[in-house]
Amino acid sequence: MVRARLVAAAAAFCVAAVMLAAQAPAGQGRGAAPVPGGAPAGPTNAPPAAADPNLPQGQGRGGALFGKAHATITGANGLTGTADFYEIANGANGHMVQVVLSLQNAPPGLHGVHIHAVGKCEGPAFTTAGGHFDPGPAGDTNADTNHPYHMGDLPNVTVQPNGTGVYNVYTTRVSMGGPVGLFDADGSAIIIHANLDPGVSGPAGSGIAGGARIGCGVIER
């Protein structure tokens, strides 16, 4: 009799667990991360979620490395840094790019980070890097009006009070080659902005996507 009751209780628990799983909101199971910065989610346009900090740099999920690139970042008031890009396998969904960013002597707080359309970093304003990276027939590089749907849009970086900031994120929006490749005719650059990026669009020229450019690095193989 006792054994029968235990079996019945275990079966009831399993049924309840299945019901709870079925009621869970889509996209929140198995470690799924919310879209950063308040940007609307989408099957192809969602900004990358934060990567697992325990994964070795440049090895991602499974270790296969298909391409890599590097940028040396310089900027205002002694800002320096590096950005490393690793194209790695993304399961059955093709490839993704891991971005490992490190900053020094940067202003504390949240700062917008984006890949920009031109591989040229001429200070102090770094306007030579063009708008946000967004190749293709329907591309729109305007930093404010098409944000956060550019191929080059990335999450904010948090800079600590001592001026250092690091992050490790994935993006499926760019690649090392092809239609969304970083090495097109005029190359590309990574930009650090003075302000945070709230992940929303605004009027052209409003600076809603991060404001002034305080750091820039040309992305090179």
C-alpha cells in the first residue's frame, strides 16, 4: 500500500512539472536571455545575448574556429582597448561571431558599442567610420532612425570606476565574409560611444544610439 502511494505521488509530480513547462513563456527556457537595452525581440534582428563568461575566449560552443579578426581601439583622454572577433559554429544554424572587448581609461558607466560601416578611425570625432554597419540592398546605416536593427548593433559595455570594461558576447548578424561580412570594400570599425545605448530609435541626428564617439578601432584580419 505504501509503495502504491509513493508511485502515485511521483506520477502526479511529473504531470505537474510537464504542465508548468508547457505554460512557460516562449524564449525563456534553457537559459534564454532577454534582449538587452529594451530592443524588440525578433527571429533574425534580436541583438546578441551575453555569452557564457566561463567559455574560453575564441572557442565558443564547440571550439570550431572559422575566422578571426582584431581591432586596436584608441580614443579620447587616453582611452585604449582591444576587440577580438571569432567566427565560430552555431549548431545547425550556421555561424556566429564572438566579440571579446577590453577597455582601459574609459569613462565609468554604460557605453554604446557598435560596428560601423567604414574601416577608418580619424579622431577626435571618428566620423570617418560612417554610420552603423548595415550592408545589403535594404541597408540603412543611420545610427538613430534604423536603430537597433543594424547588422552591427551590439550590447552596451559597462566600465568600472577604475576605467576598465570587458565583455564577451555573441552576434549572428555579421560574419567574416559574404553579404554581411566585415571585410567589404571599405572595411569596418568598432566604435565606443560616450553614452549608453537604450536600444530604441529616434530622430536623425538625435544621438539616441549612444551619442559622441569616444573610441574607435579598425577591424583587421
